[in-house]
Amino acid sequence: MSFFFDTGKIEADKDTAFLDAVVSMSSNDSVFVGASALRNSDVFAAISIIANDLASNRILVPKSSVLEKQLNDRPNGQMSGRDFKYALAAQMLLSGNSFALIQDDGFQFIPNSQMTVQQDDVTGELTYTYTPNGQRSRQIAPDSILHFKCFTQDGATGISPLYALQDEVLLQKKGNNLLKGFFDSPSRNVLQVHKTDLSSEAKSNIRNKFEQANTGALSTVILDDSMDLKGLTVDEGLLKAINANEFSTQKIASCFGLPQSMLNVEEVHSSMTQANSQYLQSTIYKYMDCFTSELAFKLGKQVIYDDSRLRVNKQQNIDNVIELTKAGVYTADEAKNLLGGKAI
């Protein structure tokens, strides 16, 4: 059973080569996800937030400094450690799966378009076939491939959060298109000519001559007694509702596991500190585990993420020092030193 395959029903995104993300479920349902999904600002923001944190924080391998350096600093001769981790994270979030080839001197990122994975219906064993652009295909042993999945039903194939967001993203796109159409053509008019026997050709000629005569934002409209001009407008209430609608943004945040405030949706009963705590506990740690569990399984090493940079809350540290100073735990000079020499 193949869950990544080339058929006439699945095509690469022709608009741009970024990421080459293709997803196919093991059922008859197939999902196309590519760079077009990144044209949605909320999807782009969600993926950027998570991928940045996965890429900018170090992966620690306590008993192998060489492996740790390969993962974080120089995985191969073409990519930095940050770019390598970012590409893996972005690909995983977009398509549900991302791949890297384990080599003696590091790791090679593999676009999904170059990887075919087959699962035996009886034994459940996986077969990875790697086809570099313009080169012959070759099979890769499963223990030589890092296969990252953010959501899986069977442990073998991953599913992107975008799979659950097709309706919401489409709804948001239609609303944005309506707004765009309104601002692109703010003035729509009906020119009524008081004649009952106008042919289609005559109507077309009148419209063309009228538009030519009245082209320009400041042009003056001149009518005779045989014509009436009426403007067509879009319901302002509908436009306001579309502009203020946060339903799709909330659903996108929910599917990626992000606090809504991170996508600029105001949360009435949540502070910034609570939102950051929620992000750490409910979001980024789970995505970090997608990386560390696969690395530990395939590399046979203890692997953990260094989350110290994420846990730093500067304002909370300042508040704590101030409170402890008020309580007499720190002197004023000690507090200034702890705060970098700044006065309380």
C-alpha cells in the first residue's frame, strides 16, 4: 500500500517550488497541500511561529557532541542547522510528513516530492524509495531515514493540520476575495436608457461610449433626458461582518494548537503570561517531541530539546525581583545587579 505516490490526481504546486508538499491518505481521500496554503496569512503565521521555535532552539544529545553539532550547526554542506530544522518543521506542518537521510557525516533534507513510501499490507514493513531530481531511484533502509510526523492515525503516515482546515481556509479566501473585488471596483452603475427596442449591440456601444466619456476618478458624468444613472452598492453590513470575522483565524489557531492571541485574536479571559504558558505546555513541547522521539528511535541516543530560551519571561523575572526586594530578601544593590544594573 503506497501512501505517497505519483498519479494524475495529485500535482505539484506549479506556482512555486517551495517545499513541494504532497499528501495522500491511505484511503481514497487525497489532499493537496503546497505553497498556495502559505498565501493565507494566518496559516503562514502559524507555521512560521512553530517552525521558528523548532529551528532556533538547540537539540541536545548529551552523549554525542558530534551528533549534536551536526543537528544544530552543520547537518550538511548546503544548509545551516537552523535552515535544516526549519525546512523539516515547515514541511511537516504543511504536509504532515518530512524526511531527512541519515549519513555518516550528517543529514540530508529530502523534499516530499522525491520520496515514495510503501507499507506492506501483511507485515506492515515500510519501504522508502528516494528519487533525486534527474537521477535513478534507490531504496533506503527505514533505519537510515528520519521520518517526522505531527499527526498520525497508523504510526506510518502523517497528516497535516491543514487537512482539517479546508473549509475554514476556503471561507476566509472567499471573504477576502469579496472585499478585494469591492475595493478593486468600488463603483458599479446601472445606466438606464429610456428606449425599449435596444439591441445587444446597441447596449454594448452605449456602455462603451459612456465609459470612455466618463473615465477617471474626478470625471463629470453628463446625461441627457433619455438616461438615468443609478449606483449599485454592496451591503455595508456584509462587508463589516467579513472584515471583522475571526472564525477562520480561531479555527486555524486551534488546529495548530496555538493560543488565539498569537494570531492577533483578542482573548478576553487570558493574559499574555497565560497565553505563553499555554503555548509551552500545549503546543511547542508536543511538536518538539515529534522531533526528539524520532531522532532517539532512529539514532539510538538520548535526545532532548533545550527549551531554556522559551521559558525565559523577562517581565516575570523583574516582577519577582521587585517583590523579593520589597520583602527584604534582596537589598536594593543586589536587586540592581540582578536586573542588569537598572534601578527598580
